[in-house]
Amino acid sequence: MWIRTTLFVVLAVAAAPTARADTLVLANGDTITGEVVTWAVDHVVLDHPQLGELRLSLEQLQLDTGEPPNPGLFNTNFMRGWNRRIDFGLTGQDGTSESTVITGGLRLGYSDDWTRWDVNGRSFYDRDEDGVTDNNARLDMRRDWLAPDSPLFWSLGNRYQFDETESWEHRATIFGGPGYHLVDTDAHRLDVILGPAFTREWGDVNDDKGESSLVFDYEWAVTDRTSFKAFNNFFLEFAPNGGDVRNLTRAEWATRITERPELRLILGVENEYLTDPEDDDENYNLNYYVTIGIDF
């Protein structure tokens, strides 16, 4: 008889969405209230209900009298304006066999009128009574060069993967090219990016691949507390093995459950599919997780 135990905390808080109001203190002591839509390194864009969007330089504000929506780490300017989150989850199983699965994630993001950064990483570690059955990690980084009032942009990204159970063990990919905002509203954003890619694999198997890359990147602001993000990167190899396909997919649902500290309940899934894996490798690698994250 199998006895399964899951070691994570699931918190649920029901709350209606509330209107957001940010108050900034000007250098002369006056205050202005609206919604901060951009907090960049050198300026703030505030959406005022009567005056519309106002662009204010940081020199026009008394930053020491109020905390920006995303202040820098340790009261410095480092990563000011960035969204920052880490999360952690632990599951276990016992019975005729015992196993422990640990996962951790990192998400960093920054956006203003001209620039967007996305840094996303996750690791999985699975161990049972016979030893390690899974040990893999990835780190994705992407920089977008935006143009205000234009649906066109340029993108450059890279991905590093480590997987102890795969024959290649290490894989690094760089990709980029022109992008287009297919949908860009307050609630939904869908971008498509098309361009060349290059992948290097090393470990028991060493290989270099020339590829084409097609990216779909989707975000949905469900409410002010809940968001959904989905990402798919399709690679078509043209050298040395023309026609081989690799597809990377991840999706994540996150709900804020407390305000201070900002804790989030996160449900996610990731999968990598290959049409022609090495002899001892699987043609897909599916991971799913439930974690608790904290904004910092």
C-alpha cells in the first residue's frame, strides 16, 4: 500500500480587487496621487486621473520620504524598479519507497518605455532510497529593446540548462531577432519573436547546433492579486541535423496571499520535448510544482 505525503503549505485568501493609488512627494513638499505605471532608473511615469500620464525625473521627487513601488536592494539603487521573487517547494512520498522532491525558483523583471528584462530560473532535485533520480536546473535571460507607440521591438535571449540525467549534461542556447506585440492591453500581452539560434551541448555528448527560433510570450493580469504567464520557445534545427525539433514550454499561475511580506501561491508546469533525443534520453521532460514565493 502506498502512502503519499505532500509537504507544502497551501494558503487561500479571497479578496476583491481594489483600486491602486500611489502617492509621490515632490521636491517642494507637495504630493501627487495616481498610479505609478513605470519606475525607471532615472524617472517615474504616473497616471493621474485628471492630468493623464506625467513623467517625473527622480530629482523632482523626495525619495527619502516615501518608498518606490520596487525600491533597490538594501536601500541602494541596485535593481531599483525591478520585480523580484524567489519561491520554494518541497514534496515527499513514503511507503514501500521514499522520495523527496525539492524545487526552487527565481524571477526578476524590469520594464520601462524603452527596455524590458526578464530573468527566470528554476531547479528540481529528486532523491529516493536508491539515490538521486533527477537533478536539473535552468536559467533564462532575455532583453527586449522597445519602441514607444510601436508594436515592433528587438530581442536577445539566452538559456542555460543543467541536467545530471541527460547525456549532454550542460546546454547553452542564444537566440534573438525582431519581435511584434500581437496583443498589448492593460490585462493581456502577447509577443512573438522570430530569429536565428545557436545551441552548444557538452558532457558525455558534445554537439553544436544551428537553429531557427520562434517564441510566444504571454502575460495575463487576471486581477491585481493574480497573474498568469505562459512561454513557448520552438526550435527547428537546420545544421547539422536538419528537421530536428525541440520545444520548450512553461506556464505559471501566481496569486498574492499576503501583503507584508508579499507571499504568493504559485502553480507551474514546465516541459521540454525533442523529436530525436540521444539513445538513453527521453523525448520529453515534464515537471510541475506548487510553491510559496516571496517578493523581495
